Amino acid sequence: MPRTTALPRRGPLRPAPLASRSGALHPGAWWLWALGLGTAASRTTNPLLLGLLIAVAGYVVAARRTSAPWARSYGAFVRLGLAVLGIRLLFAVVLGSPIPGSHVLLTLPEAPLPDWAQGVRIGGRVTAEGLVFAAYDGLKLATLLICVGAANALASPFRLLKSLPGALYEVGVAVVVAMTFAPQLIADIGRLRAARRLRGRPDKGLRGLLQVGLPVLEGALERSVALAAAMDARGFGRTTPVSAALRRTTGALTLGGLLLVCTGTYGLLTEDGSGYAPPLLGAGVAAVLAGLRLGGRRSPRTRYRPDVWGARAWLVAASGAAVAAVMIWAGSAYTEALRPGVVPLVAPELPVWPAAGILLGLLPALVAPVPPPAQRPGRTPEPEAEPAATGSAAPRRDRLRPAPADPHTPEQPPGAEEFT
Amino acid sequence: MIRFEEVSVTYDGSDRPALAGADFTVPEGELVLLVGPSGAGKSTLLGAVGGLVPHFTGGTLRGRVTVAGRDTRTHKPRELSDAVGTVGQDPLAHFVTDTVEDELAYGMESLGLAPAVMRRRVEETLDLLGLAPLRDRPLGTLSGGQQQRVAIGSVLTPHPRALVLDEPTSALDPAAAEEVLAVLQRLVHDLGTTVLMAEHRLERVVQYADQVLLLPGRGEPPVLGDPAALMARSPVFPPVVGLGRLAGWSPLPLTVRAARRRAAELRGRLAHRSPPADNGRADRASSGAEEGPSAEGPGTTGSGAAASSGAGAGATGSAAPRSVASGSAASGPGTAGPGAVRPGAAGPDTRRSDKKAPAPAPVAVVRGLGVRRGRVEALRGVDLTVRPGETVALMGRNGAGKSTLLSALVGLLAPTAGTVHVQGLVPHRTAPRQLLGHVGLVPQEPRDLLYADTVAAECAAADRDAAAAPGSCRDLVTRLLPGIGDGTHPRDLSEGQRLVLALAVILTARPPLLLLDEPTRGLDYAAKSRLAGILRELAAEGHALVLATHDVELAAEIAHRVVILAEGESVADGPTAEIVVSSPSFAPQVTKILAPQQWLTVAQVEEALT
């Protein structure tokens, strides 16, 4: 069943289609795109370029993310990035900075340290140069995090795991199960802390949290046993008999391949190994891949509607690669502009061509399929009800409804919250 | 289709078999209902069909179980997955993937079906179960009925010949249960699937069964036979059967419709009698009140404090410390001497019978309550007043706001609008320890309340929490349900016993207001009627009870008042008889059968006839 996401052929450019299950972009494409942006970010400390990268990632996320639960992780990544920036600045203030600077902003009282702690300083002079350097550095890290967050928000982690080779399937299932357990665990903790309050014990504080630990773990254990039973009853772990020869070949290929990969990597890292290392590495990777492929034969599994790598996926991945390539090229052509000096302090300037290159990263906002407007009133025939068990307001997918007018519409309008 | 030959199952570390002498055949294309009290081995029997017993649970299985010709001894559960599909009570525990469509495909992927076949079957199943509009939805965002339908669909796609369901509708509200049962009906009638199903709520399912498989008790051999014939001797039976037995109808009617046709004569006999005032609870309540002296109760604390402080909600400051003081001063229920009788104990019923007396000060007053969780308005403008000795049933769909209202009453949630006062206290601003003596909630999962390793330790902890005399909680447990051993782990108790233990833990602090969230979930009829008796007694002692429940029969039996919530608003509030009789979905079976006469329970009818 070859199914590709065909681009409109000739004629007037048609807008990107609504994303459906079969037209959905391959999650790997989103990750490649985000990695491309991340690579670009790692090549520069220019705050203008980094800001541009963040803006590009943010725009694409706003334009193309779905209303699925994982799509909300973007906001968390943005906050994490800001926290990293803040911590980096705090360190620069408290611990000082190796950057020599003449613009002293303030002088903190310096803590005397013993001799063996030479080179470590607490307090002391805080220079503008040091702070600016730390801010550039922190911004770079934050941009990297935001790029990862963008990939996380745009690509379903479950689907990505589904694209793993068959032999790694069990690992993928374990990860998926762990990912679904985490929110349940948090719900459990909330419920049990509420129950502590019902027993008349304080529900706040660390002690309260610790005392619910055991029941929470007990509950998680029971749930995993129930899930294991359900999975077993639904055919998980069925195997087809394979010949002993095939089994042995698989083992030899995988093991040998891994050995080769190790040797090759070692060779690459040592000075004199650059001659034999690349072919060894290549052979190792090939052997491992062959081993995985043969190993997949033991499992009779088939895949339901696997994601297809179509023309749009190529475009999205290519746009990320292009951004990375432009910045790598600019690294030699615009050395000055990409790493604006801090001693002496100069205002960073925006180099035109690298900036234009970064804008290539906006391509997915045009070509990627548009997430469908989620359930409007009337499209879901049955009245929705909260899951009774938790009683908590589980986040729903339906959005685009007037917010608090109806108790069954807990979803915010797209991107309203995370961008503020 | 499903064949048991002299099967017995003994779990490791147990000397008695959990299931013995099972020898029957479930013919193809039938819906067989497995009936029996809790602990009779229903789950064991169901697990044995899919091979989970003993492959997954351990234990020893003697005899032979064959499904579609395959012996479960030689086939592991995973090798039976295309012959039998198993669905449990909690669909969330069953899901492996994240969206509806993937979940439906999961079983087929494991079997290695061709992609084209999978695609076709998923589409068919989406239509068959009415899930098409939900196909891309994450599973966690579905309602209970939808989740249960997806769980059924997910085992249907490999086209099993038999379907095994363990309490598929127990956790669902009546409408969601109808959804699921309609789907099962369709599978049996249109596709010829064999269905073996266990369910406590017989009033929902017994009419759909082609045959009933009766497990009379632990270790007793199951009997397969005609539903009407077996219901005549079953220890568990729905109200319609209870009425039929009372009236001596034979064969027993299983549906409201069949019973109504037979009921003309009974209605005639009842015509000149009327249901006892106050739902026939007055005399029962007074008999309960005789126990007042021995069980010196929270009612004394509550109404005493409220009465002395005079004006309920206004006099908050004085009411709170005094009632706490009297609570800690009073000795445990078992030890209180006969001198401890106070007017409060027998109060509510005498007051209710004498209309001229001023109504007692309310225990809880809720005015214009609104609660928002995120963007969801879980409650909006709810008013509720609960008086001592009164039992109020909150009913309504899942997600209508019942649990939220209870949480607000016990201070787990802060109101976003309006006020909540329990004996003048504002629950969410009161320290848990202080609140304990005023209001207690038994949550939906009673196990959440229990932390200790043994019943004795749990009781000791409860005494400490409530600052009650040592042994108070243990005495309560013994009084409510004798026969719970001190050294038992709370996990090893049955659902009903666990509920009673949690109830005793909460009652140790003698709260005048007692809240229960879905207390009958997972209880069989015997445990349920015991619970009803306990609650009735507590109400007679002067406790105010508020219970959130889907169980119309329980509400009919014990509630004085019913409040129906819908979409976070209170849409009906009145005496049980009035509210319940007029409602098609909340009317108990006896009411439906004997309408237009206003009888609610079999016990009422029985009383009137004798």
C-alpha cells in the first residue's frame, strides 16, 4: 500500500492539506528539521541570530502543532530554556567570569576561600563583559532546548517509536508504557495526598509526599501487572519459530557489528587511526543494521498504517539541513558577525546572508500538513463526560469552543498560554 | 465454544480451591451471564477461559479448558488472543497505545495480519462500535463508556470467536452502561460472537442473557441454565427478581416489561396501602435509634454544638472549638455508658414526624457554589443544605460534578464562587485535623485511605489521627461488620470489607457530616444491603449523609432526598420518591413495575403486604 503525500503538481500553488492519519508528516522529518536548527544555533553566539532561530521555531510550532497532549510540552521547554539562561547569568554574577572586563557594574563581597580552591572565586567584581558573555552563552543553550522542544511538540513520540525497526520493538513498547505511566503516577500522588487530608493529616510538605510514596508505588506495580496480563492476552510477545542458523547469524552480526563500531569509534578519536577507522565504522554499522533486520524476523508483527516518508517530509527535513548548512558555511565567511566580541563590548550586528539562511527554516510552516481543527460542537455525537475514576479535569482535545461556557471544553485556544 | 471439563483451580498458598467442579459448555453465539457473590470465583473462571489463569496468575488448574478447540494448557494467553478476547473492569489498565485507532490495531499487529486486512477491520470496528468520530482521540480523553467500548473493540479486531468480560459496566453511569450493553447485544445478534460476562449489577444485564452460569459460592460447582430458573435460587438477584419471588410469580420475570404484565394483581393488592411516609424509613430509623445509647454518636456532637451555638453558619467561631472539645472528651462508641444519651441521637426522626417543631440547624450549607478546574466549570451556582439525620443522594452522569461537590464539602477544593460552610467552618481554610471532627469523606477508592499493613495498625492510626480513645476505630469495625481479623492486610479484604474499614476510619472522628463517593462500586448485593443497613443506622444516629452514586436502587433504599446534577448545575432537588418516580433513568425497577403507585424498594412492598 504505497501511499505518498503528493505535492500539488503544476499550476497555482495550493495550500498545504489538512493533516490526516495517512497524510501526517513523518515524525523523523520534524526531528531532522529541529536538529538542523539546533546545529545552526550551536554555531553562533550572536543574540540576533539566536533570537531569529527561536522565532522561526516558535512560528512553525504555532502554525503546525496539534492539540495533542505532547504538543503542550513546548511551553515547558521554553520555560526550561529561560531557566537555563537565568542560571547561567546567576553563576556569572556569583562565581565571576574568566572574561577580563573593564566595565565594572557592581562589586559583591568576596568570600575568602582556602588555597586549594585557587581559581574558584565567590563574589567579587561583576563586569558588563562577563555578563554579556554569559548571556550569549546561555541564550545558545536555551535556543538548543527550544529547538528540541519544537520537535517534541510537533512530532508524536509514540509515532516516532513506531518507526523503530522490528527488533527494537519491545524497547519501544517499554518506553511508550513508561511515558503513559508518568501522568498516571502524578494523578495517583494527587489522589493519595488528598486522601491524607481526609485522614486529618497535613497534606503539604515533603513528609506528606514521602508517606504516599509506598502506596503510589504499590498502585503502579499493580497497574503494570494488569497491563502485562492485558498485553499477554492480546498477543504481545508472539514469536515465529526461526532456524538455529538464522538465530546464530543474527547474534554474530549484531555482536560483531557492535565490536566493529567500538573499534572504529576508538580509531576516530585517536590520532593515528584515521586511516582504518572509517571503513571499520561503516562495516560495523552495516552489520548491526543487518542483524537488527534479521532479528526482526523472529517477530511476526506487522505495522498498522506506518508513517510514510513523502515529498513533504523531504522538504521539511531539507529545510532544517539547509539552515544548518548555511550557518556552517557562514562560520568561516562571517566569523566576526557570528561571534560578536565581548572584549571590547560591541553591539552585535545582523549578518544578512546567515539571517536569510535561517529564514529557510520557515518552510515547514508552508508545506507541512495543517493540523485539523479539532472537534467542534456537534461533531462528537455523544456527550462527553470526565473519566469518573480520577474526577480530575483531564485535558481534552476539543478546542475552538468558547472557553468556560461549557463544562466539557477545557481546551485553550491554540497557543494562547504557552506563548505568553 | 468454551468448554470446562472438571476444572478446579487452587492458588498457591491457599488450601481451598478458588473454583471447583466446573464442568459446562458455553455454546457458540450465546450471551452467558456469570452470576455469583463476590469471592465465589468469578474472576478465576473468566481468567481460565483466556488462559491467564494459571499461565499468568500462577496456581494449579486441574481438568481441561478448551476454547475454540484449543487447550489452554498447551496454549499460552498470547496464542489464544485470536480465539478469545478478554476485557476487564478498568479499561485504562488494558490500553497499550495512545490513540483509539492504534489501540484497535494493536492486537492485529501482534498477530501479524496484513496491513490491508488491518485497515479494513479497523474501519469496520470503528463503525460497529460507533467510534468513528473518536478515531484520532488520545485514549485518556475519552469518557468511561467510550473507553470501555474502545477496550471491547480492541479485542474484537482479531475476530475472536469468544469474548470474556469481567464487570464491563460496574464503573459506568446508567447511560454509559447502556452504550456498552447495546454494543454487546449487537455483537451477539449480528456477528454470532459468544460472550461470557460477569456483572454485579444484574438489573442492567440479566435480561440480555441467553443463559446464566451461577456460581453459588466459593468452591461450589457452577451451574449453567435458564436465567429465570436459576434466578429463583440465586443468592444474588436484581430487584425485579426480588419482587417476583415476593409475589410468587413463576416463571420469574427478568425485565421490567415482563414484570409489569404480571403485576396487575399485585398493584391491586397494594392499591389501598400507601408507601410508608418518608419512604418507609421512619420505623426502621426508630429501631436504629434504639441503638443510640450504646453507640453514642456524632449526632450528639454535631447537633448539640449546632443547637447551642444557635444560628448555624453565622456562629462559626464558637461552634468549632466546642464540638472538637466534646468530640475528644466523649469516649469511644462501645464504651459510652447509657447515661450518654442525648436528644441529638434520636432527634432527626422525631423532628421529621412532628412538622411543627423547628427544623434542626443544618450541618452543611452550600450557597451559589462554583468550582473551576482549569477552564472547566465543574460546578456552577449549586445550593445545598444538609440537616442532621438526613441522607442526600447526588446523582447524575459521570463528570456532572458529584465528586467535585463532595471534594468542596470536605475542603479538597477551594470554591471559585459562592460559599461552603460545614457547621460554620469553611472547609478549605480549616486544618485537616480540625476538619476531621466535622466532615469525613470515603473516597471512590476506599483503599486510598488505608496506609497500614494490618487492620489493627490502621485502626490505631485512625484513633491517633482523630484523638479518640484507643480502640474506638476497632470497635466501630466490629460493630459495622464483624469478622474482620486484626492481622489482615487491608489489601486482602474484599471490596465490601475494605469499604467498611475505610468507613470506620472516617467515623472514628465522629463527623456529623459523612460523605461517600460511589460507595457501591464493586459491591455485590449482599455487601450492598449490609452497607445500606449501616448507612441507615448512621442516619438514625443523627449523621447527615451525602452520597454520590449511580446506583438508583441504593438511592431509593436509603436516601431521603435526591439531588440531580447535570453539567455542574443542580437540576433537581427534592424527596426521593418525587424525584426518582418521575425520572426514566433514575427510577428503580420496583417503581417502574408498580407505577403509578409510588413504591421504591422490595422491602417496602414486603412490609406493606405483611
